[in-house]
Amino acid sequence: MIALMAFTVNNPLIGKWETKPSEYGDVTGVVFKASNEFESYRNNTPYISGIYTVKGKVVEITDNGCGFEAGTYEFIFFANSDSLRFKAIDDGCERRKNAIESTILGRVK
């Protein structure tokens, strides 16, 4: 139990994160699991899944939407660490880069 708690403290992304509803009512979200897997969804419909690794304030993401090519991002918390955005460091998958950098997520409690 203590080992799991230590792992969670070193990985601040663990949990469920969502966007605010768009003007059309669409909500996009992602669940970062302690197992280093993530699942994203749009309006509760599974969208993209993959694995991620956190090192400091950097996350490496590998997903099925980009042919399992990895992308590296800095994650930035704000609003008392309840909100999150990403800034690309290195990602050859333009579709993913554009989507990730334009998304702001809020922690779901």
C-alpha cells in the first residue's frame, strides 16, 4: 500500500481529466491509470488509448492513434493543480500534437 502511494505521488497525472463542454456539448476526457496506461474518450465513447511515462514534469505518450509513435510533452498545472495543459517538446504526429496542445483539462473529483 505504501509503495502504491509513493508511486501515485510521483505521478500527478493519475486520475480522470475532462474538458469543459464545447459549444455543442461535447466533452473530451482522459483517464491516466497507475499502470501507465491511459484511455481517452469523447462523450463517453472510447477514442484513443495507449501508454505513458512521467519523468519530472515531462510525459511521453505512445498511442494507437499515431501508429504507436511516441510524443514528448511538458505538462503544466494551474488553478491549484486542478487544471492541466500540455506543451509539445517533440512529437512527429501533427494530429496528436495539435489536439493535445489545444486542450485544457480539469481534474474530475
